[in-house]
Amino acid sequence: MREIKYVRLEELNPEDLRMLLNKRRIREHLIEHKLFDSNTIMSWIQEKYEMDCTEGCRVRGIVSNNSIAGWCGIQFEDGKYEIAIVLDDKFWGIGKKVFNDTFSWAKELGHNEVFIHLLHTRPEYKFLRKISKNVFEKEMFGNKFTTYQISVC
């Protein structure tokens, strides 16, 4: 079993995080954006830090076996709380554990429901459909997403 630790993003080496977020396999399932450079990764970390300071939110880096595996969190977007999980493909095996941990944060933070938005490039997740009270397509930022609305309680 892989060890999983959740750390504040600012505790991670920004260059390691930049390299991870610029990987093609990660980018193909995210909204299209320019590659991060040393300045833009610092701005991104600052944005996530500010989100982490927002009531009801928590954003963390994921470290597994002393390597950066990705990031996750509960963010406030478009008037709703959403779960976001981004994992390096080498760590996809820890995805369910990361989801369960992030979902437990939603309970701890007192949310009634959360949303998960998956870009149209992602396959449908049967376990998400099964636990969702509603699944629908949504346009955001010029992209099509499958959105899962999940009751927390």
C-alpha cells in the first residue's frame, strides 16, 4: 500500500509541481491552458492558497512514497463547492482513497452537497453515477463537462 500525505501546496517544490502539471497525460483531461513556467506556477499556487483560505475550502498537494502525486481539494466555483482531484498517471491506483479522503473533508466542512466536473475527455465513472443524486452535462469555460451532483450527508 502506498503512503499518502496531504500537504499545503506551498510546501511542495514549485518546480516539481510545474513539471507534473505540464505532463501531457495530465493536461489532456484538464481545460486547455498554456504550459506553466516558473512565474505562472507561483501564481497558480497563490490562487490555490487563496482558495484554501476561503471558508468551506481545502486544497492540498498529494505526496505518495515521497513523490508528488498530484493535488486535490474542495474549491468554491460558480457558487458551488466542487471536488477536484488531479493525479499523475503513475498514481492512479490511489485515486479512490484520495476521493474518499476529499469527500470526508466535505463532511467535516459541513457541506450538504458537492459537485465533480469531469471534462468530456474523461470516461463516465460508474461509481460516481451510482452515488450521485444528479448527473448532467454542463458547458464551462468553453468546454463540455459531465457534472456529478453528490449529497454529502
